Amino acid sequence: MKIRRIYLMSQLIRIMPCLDMQNGRVVKGVHFVNIRDAGDPVECAKAYCEAGADELAMLDITATIENRATMLDVVKRVAEVTTIPFTVGGGIADVRSAEAVLKAGADKISTSSAVFRRPELIAEMVRTFGADKVTVAIDVDRNNVMPSGYEVYIDGGRTATCVDAVEWAKRVDGFGVSVILPTSKAGDGAQTGYDLPVIRAIKKAVNAEVVASGGAGKLGHFPEAVEAGATILLAASVFHFGTITIAELKKYLKAHGVKVRDFNP
């Protein structure tokens, strides 16, 4: 553990605010429900870039369940003001829809339900766009019946799959993706801390970078996720509603031995 801690603390850790989108607005819920408005996506994106965020994610949270593509007009408007790597997910069901999102201005795409239903799509996307353009998101919830204790959910966290989350992460990693983004339903929006056991388990099983997602509520939660193996720290509520600023977080992480990109406004 000590060797692993030194290794992780030597890596450049990135801060990634996440814009969950519904009806063209940024929203945030708790455990994937109880949604409330959090602002205009263009204004949010611009503010996060100016505040020193390292990457930005935008997820169209109802595209899959509404059986529609990502809102490309929103992607274009956000991309125009975004000066950092920009990942877009939601409604990306095939290579064509992924290409449309990238052409609209996204730097990377994130996909979840579609590739779970058709895993060979991951290989197609990696082959077409390159591994650095493809993130696979995995929504998980605790289930003691699963070998790892976590089950994969799809359709925006609405549909249980009876598939073990770590086993699915291993299979995803085998296609050569660069980033895996597990989000804990138990932690989402609750601000009680990242679900560290699932981060540890997935990172131990894969070569891809792992994103910590779901549950950040205070500064101390972030270095815990780094120690668990995450190299990208995704959060929404604490940033959207002003609980924590990007500058404050970076200062805190540096004080705790975590390497982050300097920000000079």
C-alpha cells in the first residue's frame, strides 16, 4: 500500500466538473433522482475553464432512456467556450453518433448502455477514433450477491443487469480504452464520499485510468479517491452550488501531497 501511495501521488491528478444535462439545462440529483436545476451549460463551462478545471464532462442523462441522440446544438455551444479537454456522453449508441459528437466539438466521447448491450462497439470506437477518445462509463450499485459486491446498471442507472461491475470493467479494459468511469448510485449526489471500495477494485483489475465519480462532499473526500487509485476526480454538486471551488481544491490536494496542474488566473 505504501508503494502504491507513492506511485499515485506522483501522477498528475485532474479535476473534472461534470455537467449533467436535462432539457438543455445543467441539473443535479441524488442517487440519480430528485433532480434540481444548476444553471446554463455554456455559462457553467466557461466558468469552470476560467476557474482552473483540468477537464470537463457533459452527460445528457435522459438521452438513452428517451431513445434519442445527444443534443448536438448544446455540445456545439459548450465546445465554443471550452478551453480544456471536453468529454460528452449520453445517447451515443454507435460509431456514427459518436462521430457526430466529436465533430460538434467534443474532444472525447463517453458511452455506457449501448456498449454494455453490444460490447464489440467498444472495439469499433477505439479502432475508429483512437483509445484516447473513448471513455466507458459504468454505473454501479452495491449487491452482495456479486463477486465484487457491485452490480452494473444501465439506462441511466435504472436497469439492473446481474453482471458484476469489476468483471465488466475487466472486459472493457480488454478493448484498450484509456479511461473507465464508474459512478456509484449509492454515492451519487449524496456528498458522503466516493465509493472507495469500487474504485480500488476496478483500478486493481484494469490498466485504464479510473475516474472517481459519485459522492464528493468535502475536501477530504478527494485525496481519499486518489489513494484508492483514481487519477481523474469528477464532481458536480460541490462545484455547481459553491461548496468547494476548483482553486480551493487544488490548494488542498497539493498540501496533501497530490500533484495537480498549477492554476494562475
